[in-house]
Amino acid sequence: MRFTYAAGAKPVPGYTIERGLGRGGFGEVYFAVSDAGKEVALKLVQRHLEIELRGVGHCLNLKHPNLVAIFDLLKTDNDDNWIVMEYVAGESLAQTLDRYPQGMPEPMALAWMAGICDGVAYLHDCGLVHRDLTPSNLFVEHGVVKIGDYGLSKFISASRRSGQTENVGTVHYMAPEMSQGRYGKEVDQYALGIILVEMLTGRPPFDGESAGEILMKHLTAQPDLTGLAEPYASIAARLLDKDPLRRYPSITGFHSALPELGANRASAILRGDSGAAAASYSPTARTVTYVAASGRKDADRSPTPAEEAEMRFDKSAVIEMLIEQDWMVEDIERILLALRASPQKDASGMLKALEILLEQSYDADGIERLLCALGKHTEGDVNGALEALELLAENSWEAEEIERVVHALAKHPEFNANGAHKALELLVENSWEAEGIERVLSALGKHAVHQGKGLLKALELLVENSWEAEGIERVLSTLGKYPQHDWKSKLKALEVLVENGWEAEDIERILNAVGEGPEQQLQSKVRALESLIEDGTDVEEVEQALLSVGRRGA
């Protein structure tokens, strides 16, 4: 498969393509890395441009753990249109189905469907319809289901008509009313009915030799539910009713009709825990974390010792805290699961994070997102992360941006945590945004503890001189190459260059020419540098002169 852009290309400023991931009806998707090291998926929109970009525009600010995040929509100088998205490295449902030609285990199907329903229900609550739910755009990563390609969504209209004359769905999963241009939220229920049957039997309920034959069966034939046990046969039949008004009143209504699996077990199954998948299972059991805001455990089931051990905090105290904030039961459960998802973490630290976020009035989506972000980095400094969280929350940062900074802080635990937080405080005080802070913290975090003091002084100098993130990142990375150099001389060289208005690229060259060596030699180089700059010497001549000083010293 040949792609428009090869590995190493930079068609979007700030991103380098690593490889092509695939092609779809709208264009090409690439795996790329930002200049700061962030992994993303870049989608080049080549066809149906107006449909795709209009749909993505509605979705830029959606935030949900079961949706593939859309970060930005960019147009390059050559008029290419790109969508910058979260990169999901996990397996797609289509790939999973290939491993189960006779149908996947029932608990696995329920685990997938729980995540799908949560994500789709969120879209519907936001007034959006996915319209193209298929196994190829459903993924799982680290035990979490992710829904992609929801940029085709349309706002739900009162008449459930989109006004869009072109079919954009995938033929095996298209509801019959789509042939009449009707794109209400019921089309997503229909697609989930197809997917449910396919997961449990290994085949879709409508198939044929051609797209036309399959579409005709959607319009006129009854679905083939052979071999589908109850309650799934009845659930699928309702989802696949030709009349959309006879389907479930909502995705939540459909989900509640399915046997419950329990969030912990679902996550374990999706992470590949064969023990969880093989455990005894009753399709009529209703296993829930709790049923009342008072914190009483469900009467049908007691938590296992492993689940109790996972909690490591007073569950009833958390519930009471959230009830005082008038939280709904569903949102309380989400927070409990986010806390429980990271058993290695210091429980008191996670609870402190919850208190901070509640004090600053973050909603359930934001709190869940940030608790999960904190919990992912088991080797990070919990107290340091809390300081960062508190600082950013008090400055009214949004959850998504705080999450980026928390990840940057935790990515390089070898860097002195106290130094990293001093850097963060400096940047926040100077009104830096998340992307720039993330880049600078990542540059700092690549270097060892003993370099921290010098790097922070360099950062302070550059920020005071209003440098932007790209230049600071470049200079810090250059300084960090020389762990044994004399910081006093190196910082003096940097100060001279900055005061004389030199740009990052040229400073990088000069700092490399200064290099490392005995203290006396470095001091000689700095004196030579000052003299050369006073004489107006250009960068090439300064570089050669400094290298010459180094050779004489050697």
C-alpha cells in the first residue's frame, strides 16, 4: 500500500510521519510524532472534504475516555487538510473478531459492548450521531474501549433527517432508514445490533454477494439470528427492527437490557486476562459495584477479596463526599472505578487529588480523566503530581490540559521532581499554555537530577527574555548533552548570546562549540566568545574560533 507521504516527511508543521496506518473512504491515516515526542495519528482528508471537516468541527471539544480524542484540525500551505488525533496502539474489534470466527466468548462481547455503549451514549447526550459504527473503528487499549471516526457525526435534528444526500456508512452496518436520508440516533442502535450479533456468532445477520444485495436485505429481510441465545436474540431483534421508533428509547436503555459484567472484570478481560474471561459466568447475573448513593453493596453479590484489596481507601467516605456535591449515582461509580483502577498508587494522594478537583468545581468527566492520568504513572512522584494538579486547577486550567502536563511530569521520573515543579510554576506564572509547558517539561525530564539546577537557571533566563517553547526546548536539549560541564561557564555563554539577540539555532551551534572540558578551558572559551561578539563576528567564525580554542587546550 503506497501512501502519499513517506516515513520522515513533515507535511504538517511540528509533526514527523513515522509510517502509514491505513486508508479509508475519506483519505489516509499516519502514525506521527510531534517535535516534543507526542505520538499522534494524522488523518489526511482527501475525499468528501466538506462532510468530514464539518463533522470533525463539531467534535473538537468532546472529552470522554471511550472516544479517540481529536486534538486539532489543520490546513497546510499546500491546501492539505489534516486532522490531528489520539494514536491508539491497541487492537481493533475487527482484528479481535478475526481471532474468533465462531464468535467470541460472551463475557468478552459484553466487555466490548459496555465501553462502546458508554461512548455512544455520550455522543448522543451531546446531540451527535456516530452514523458509521463498525468493528474497524472500535479499538481497545489498556483495557479501555475507544471509538474512532465519529467525525462523520451530524447534529440530531427534530425530524431525524440530515439533509446529507450521500451515504457515508458501511454497508453491513447501515440502518434501513439511511436509504431515505434519515440519520437519527437510532441508526447507531441498529449498527450496535449488527455488531452484537457478529461478536456472538462470528457473522453479521445480513450478508450477500454484493453491496446491493446486502442493502436490500436491510430493507426487506428479517435478520438471521440463528444460534443466538437469550436474552441476546430478543435484544438484537429489537435493535434491528425496521422501524427505528420500535428500537430502544436510548443507548442506555439497550445497555441496561444486557447482562452486567462488572467494570473491573470487563477491564481485565479487555486487557487480556484469560482468568477473568474464563471465570464462571451467568448471563442473568446483575453484578454492580453498588446500587445506592448511601454506599450499600449490592445484595446479589459481595465484592471479592481482591476487589476489596484494590480499593485501599474508604469507599463510603468518597461516596459521602460526592453526595454532598449532589452527584448522581452513575458519576459516583465512575470516580470510584477511576480510583480503584490504580491500586499501586498512594491512596491518600489520590483522595487528595479528588478533594482538590472538587474544590475547584471540576465535573465528573474532568475528574475521572485526571484521576486516570495520575494513576497511570506508578513510578512518578505522587506528591509532586498533586502540587502540579493543585497549581493548575487553581489557575482554572481545563482537565485535558492538566492531563498533558501531568503526563509530561511523570514521563521522566529520573529528573528531580522538585526542579520540574519549579519549572512548571515559572511557566504558569508567565501564562504559558499546555502545549508549550509540555514541550519544556519533556526537554527537562530527559536529563539527570544533578543537571537540574543549571537547566532551571537557563530556563529562567530564556523565559525572562520571552523565548517561545520551541527555542527553549532546543537550548535545553543542547545543554543537557554535557553532564560534566561547568554550569557557571555554560550559563555565562548562554547569557551573553541571549543578551545579544541570538536565535536558538545559532545558540545551539555555539553551545556545542563551547562543549565540555576543564574549567579553565571553558572560561577561556567564554572570554573569547564575549570578545568575538563585541567585534560583530558572525556565527560561523565564532563557532570555528571556539573549536580552535578547544583544540589548543587539548
